[in-house]
Amino acid sequence: MKEIIIIPGKCDNCGDCITACINAGYKSRGRKKHRARIEKSRIVIRKIGDTFHPFFCCHCLEAPCVDVCISGAMKQDVSSSRVTVDEEKCVACWSCVMSCPFGAVSPQEKNQFALKCDICEDEVLPCVKACKPGALVQSERQANLTKLTQRANAAARSLRFARSDSGK
């Protein structure tokens, strides 16, 4: 699955990613009837301290939004971890909005369903393509998970060696 990596300190709050996201939302891509009428970005830029940070769905491996969804509208593909919203099933209870630790799910009150990044089908993601400062970078999740696993295993080995050296 495609993944968007945020490069800290590079976002200049230009909003080009937001515009690209909104424009991508106008494409049907075989989605439900509401998809073409969404006029809201799935990306939010927040200022934290002196820097800007884009926020969007991280497609968590253990997605709390999926766990709390009472209607089954939030679904997660087990092979890719991609989290999507079935707009027809959403009952607008906003449990997913409240459960997201990143604030990446927002209420689409006009059409009464939850809105979040669903990772566009485009080869190069529109938000990444539009990001001139290079704050957003596209990657493949499996490659990132492999690197993280290797780092975690190396850290665990180092910790074991440090414990054995100290006599514990």
C-alpha cells in the first residue's frame, strides 16, 4: 500500500496539498454517490510551535476508528491496512472522529458521513505531487514496516547485549 511520509519542518502552509486533495475528491474513482460532491480536504495543516504539520489518516495497523464504528462503515483491508469509509453505511455518529488519535477523521456534515484520507488510486498521490516544499513523500508501507522491524530487532539485540554486559 502507498503511504505518505511527513518530512518535519518542510511544510510552509502553502495549501497546495489541500487543493490537490479537494480536486482528487471530485474524481469519482468508482466511489459512492457522495464522493463527487465533497468540497473538503482530507488533509488538515496545523501550526505547532513555529512549524506547520500536515495531518491525514495514517491507516493505523490497529485502527481505533474501525474498532468503534457501530455501523461497520469503517473497514480495514487486512492485507494492506488501508482504512476506508462506506459512505452508504455511515450513520454519522462520529465515534470514529472522536477515536482518531491524529484528528484525521472529520465529519462531512452536509452529506452525513465521516471523511478521511482513503489513499488515492493515482500512481503518484496528488497531495504528494502538489507539495513543492517536499514535506510529503510517497513510499510503500511494506518497505517501511520491514525497516522498522529491522531497527526494532537491532535495538532489542543491543538491549540484550547491554543487559548481559552489566551482569543482569
